[in-house]
Amino acid sequence: MDAGQILEQARDALTVRRVFGEPIQRDGVLVVPVAKLMGGAGSGSGEEGAGGGWGGAAVPAGVYVIDGQDVRWRPAIDLNRAILGGQIALVVGLLVLRSILRSRRRRI
């Protein structure tokens, strides 16, 4: 498989249909799911032969909610990332507090 074929496969896989899912309609409200796509491809050749490949990932970004003339964006919430961010903030806060308390003890 050459570089052109690899890039063609990647281009076919990372299409608009992957970003915008199939719309869902219920009770006059249209919901259009949206994803964030990331991908990459590469190939190379040398004295021993040639090779290549590509990879991609899709992450939910949110949905567009269309109700009559009203269009709203509802972002997807990554709960794991939010929890990790809170834990990091807590650890940093505790380290700062410890540093402040140590510096006060040295003055006394």
C-alpha cells in the first residue's frame, strides 16, 4: 500500500458524516449530534521495504438542538476530565497552603 492509498483511506474515513451524526427528530425538535475528529497518517520507505498507516479518533462535542426557528448548542461534558481538573486544582491548592504555613512557621 503506497502513501496515496493510505491518504485516500484516511480521507474517506474522516468525512463530514463522521463529524455530524444522523439527525434525530422527535416532537418537532431536531437534534444533530456533533463530534470532534482527530487523525493522522504517515508512510515511509527504506532499504528493507516500505510501510505506512493512519489512525483517527472521534470525541463527542455536543449537539445542535433546532426547535422551530430557535437553534441552540448543547456541549457534551467530559465528566472524567472535569473530575481530573478538580483533583489537580485541589492538589495545587494544598501544596500552596503547605508552603504558606511553612513560611509563617519560619518567621516565628
